[in-house]
Amino acid sequence: RCQQYSDFLQENKRWGGALAGSTLRYVNNSLFSLIYTFILRVINKCTVYRSDLLLNQVFHRQKGRGLLTYSNHQSMADDPGTWAAILPWWRMHPEQFRWSLCTEDVFFAVRSSRFRLTVSVVSSITLLVTVFQAPAVSAVMGAGNVIPLDRAGSIDQPLLQRFLEKVKEGKWGHIYPEGRVWQNWRFSGETEPHLGKFKAGVGKVIAHSYPNDPIVVPVFLAGFDGVIPEKILNRTERSTPSSPRTVVPQGGNHIRIFVGNPVSFREKIKAFEKTHPTELQSWKTTRPKIALYREITEELRHCMLELEKEAYGRPSVPPKRPSRWPSCQPL
């Protein structure tokens, strides 16, 4: 389905033209941002730490340079809830809205009316039929600036490359390196970091964006798991995906959002280019490149663990190889 959707995007122009597309994106993002502002600010309490670090990059970064934010994934309310809490969405131009990734089982959800309701309530993708049934519907999905990925696919899949192209064009992209929701009940004890393993796809996006690599900003989320709580599984099943206990966003939670210092991987990728001058010209993954992807991904996770430590008051996490962690320092 993802390959079909990729082909569809290549062969069809935006429905309604550029003006209609921009208008639809603005209405779509504003509507859901308004809903989530009510959910996070009225029926819940929300505190954002260092929002200026993100706002400065969204509105004032160097023209033509992309922005890539990444965060832990606590619930289906994370996006667009996080941006509704941080950004002045009512005055944002459609071109400033973030691009994000979504698994195909959510993007193409048409089987269950209950699941359709869940997606329409807690996601910016309101799907009632698939993209292939009407051009207008593809415009609605595209208006959410969301690109589907095959959950079982490789990091070479074409729609991840499409996401990369958006970032290289100077747009803002957001990614969840854990690949799925990881709520706090999955972690045992107060000493275990509340963060799942990171997948190498985020490292690949950053590596292949060079020389127009993006500014990277980590964002740690806490409390979203109470807004759309999942069904708690047995200990033996805690590494498998779960599903929401309710489609109705819950109130009474204290949601905290921690924005970290912007970082850059330009020097690391430049050094790789000197020793492997043609490797990054091809999208296909090779052994030298996967090592680079994983190294970047490890650094990203380390930066996120510093924010996780701040959120939960745990001791600082020492890096395994101190000399290889320069990127967590501010630009």
C-alpha cells in the first residue's frame, strides 16, 4: 500500500491546486490544534520547558535549512497535541507546518468504524476511505502533512526518502525514533529509563540530508500516556504493541514537554564523506552507511536520555564512549 501511495503521489498533482491545498492544510491544522489546545490546556494541565529553543528554529532558522524534531512516543495524542501546546498555530503559514511519519496500519485504517473514530479524535488524519477512492480524500490526508511508512518495511522504503526530501527542501519534519507508542507501564521500576529503543531510520534521514542537513531538536514528552492510555499487557507481552483503552481523551493529567538544545551532525557526516566519498549518493543501505546511521541514532538517544533524566529526576546517563558524544552540546 505504501508503494502504491508513493506511485500515486508521483503521478498526481495536488487536488485543487496550490491555493486550495494550502487553504486545506491551514484549516486542517488549525482545527485540530484548536481541539488539542482545549484537551491539553483546559481539561489537562500542560507545562512547556524552553519552548523558545523550538520557536526560534521554526520561525527564525537560516532560510533553506531544514528542521528535524524528534521525540519519544507516549500516545496517539502526541501529534498534533505537542505542537498545539508549543506553537502559535493560528498565525503559522501552511509551509511552516511540520511533516511527520505514520505507520500504514493507521494511515490506511478503513476496517473498523471504532478505529476510524479513534483516528478522527486523536489524530490529524481523518480517514473514512482510502486515498485511492477520491482525489479529495487524498487532499485531506495530505493536508495533515503525514507520510505513511510500512511498519514491516526496510529503511530503504521510498516514502522515508520522500520524508527526507521534505527536510532537504528546508521544511520542518518530525519523527518518532521508537517507531511506536511506549507508555510508562512498559518500563519496570523508577530506575529504568522511560524510553524505548531507537530505530536507525532517523539516522539515515540525517545522514542523507547532507550537505543541506537539518538542525535537530530533541523534545521529550511526559504525561501524554494519561490522555490516551493503552491497555496494560502482561509482563511477557510488554514488548508487543497494545491499543487504546478509550477513544475519549482523558483529563486531570499534568503534561510536561521538555525541549532540548538544537544540535547538528554536519561535521560527523562531513568526516564520513571524506572516507566514503560516494556512499551517501545512493539511498540503498550498505554496511558502512548502517554504521553511520546507528552512530547518529545512538547520539540522538543519548541526548533524549538527558531530557528524560530532567523529567523524572534520575541521575545523569554517562555516555559509553565520551569522545563520540559532541552533538548534545548546543549549536
